Amino acid sequence: MSKIALITGGSRGLGRSIAQHLAASGRDIVITYHRNAQAANDVVEQIEQLGQRALAVQLDIAQADSFARFVTQLSTLLNEKWQLNHIDFLINNAGTGVFQDYQSTTEAQFDQMVNEHLKGPFFLTQALLPMINDGGRILNVSSGLTRMTFPGFSAYASMKSAVETLTMYQARELGERKISVNTLAPGAIETDFGGGYVRDTAEVNQHLADITALGRVGLPDDIGGAVAALLADGTAWINAQRIEVSGGQNI
């Protein structure tokens, strides 16, 4: 039977590519989406066309008080589709970005980043732990912006730095269940993140390409392929690591 991966924020951008690549490598997929049910259903259809089973479940990663209901709903759906109540992989990917210079960042924007990128993954993973198989794997999506700076992302990058610390503690404390936990840190990628800032701003795109060893910014498939490799059957011994996937940006 195929292993099951749960990807938060799997209806677009990096999450969508991760779902597609994991399905192509023989994994069954559960994605969450915030608002766009049609986009999520499109991803489910694409995965099913690859011969894998999939489903989409609505979740607002910023609403930690909804996680208990989400887990109950997920358990029911897993039983209906797979006659199981567990998953093998959790990829904490969901979240938006605030592009705002440090001096002008508001408390509301800061709190949004806390809820989406730190509190959300912290407590969602906690809530899902009884459903993650022993020997399973957790991948927390961080950012290249924890190693290199780009003005306007101070709040977002601060939360991602915290997630990288959380990853090490999770790896330590979940080791008794043989669950490995790693961080994936994408560099600049052409998506709609931050309003499509990297993808749609030509001068920014070119600048980032110029400071990247491989001479371009990344594409979603660069990340999807990396995740599929990290969650392959032969890579379970990788644990408590920060893996940057940036093409050699700012080296």
C-alpha cells in the first residue's frame, strides 16, 4: 500500500508542486487548502490521473483552535478513502508572506506571521502526532531568508528561524518513535508568494538570478523534486537537518 503524505497549503505554489512530485513517486496525498476549493480539487484530479489516491481538506493554518476538529475530520476521511486512520509524512508548508520594511511592520502583520508560520505548525503537528506512523517523517518548510537577508521580510524570516529551531527539538523528542524531522529552506522561487514579488518583478528576478550560482531563480518543480527526494525510502536517516534548496543563492 502507498504511503500517505499530508501537505498543508497544497492547492497552489510550492505545495502543489510537492503534491505532484510525491504522487509521481508513488505516494498517496492529502492536501489542505484555505479558500480555493476548486484549485484544491484540480490538484486531487491531477494526482488521481497519476494513479494515486488523494483528497483535499479545508484548513486555516492560522486558526489553532480549529485543529482538533480538523484532526477528527481527517480521521473520518482517511477511514472512508483508505480504511486507515494514519499518515506517514507531514509537510508543514502553508502560509503567506508579509512584505513590509521593518520600521513599518505592524503588530497585526507580526501576529499574522506568528500564527501562520510558527504557532500553526507547532500545534498542528502536535495535534497530528497520534496519526503519524512510528517511523514517519515531518518536513517543515522554512526559507533561505533565515541565512541571507532581503529587506521587507523581517517578520516572516523571524518565524522561519524559530521553525528551524523547532525542527531540532522535534527531531530530538520524537526520535523515540523513529520519526525524523527536517527543515527544507527554499531560496527565491517564482510563485505568487508575496504577491508574486520574485516572479513578476523583472529587476528583482534578475538581481536574484545574478547572485545565484546556477544563474536563475528557482521554480516550484525545483522544490517539489527536492521534497520527493528527501522523502524517498532511502533517506530516512537524514534527521534534524536544514536543507537549503536555492541553486546556490548568495554563496
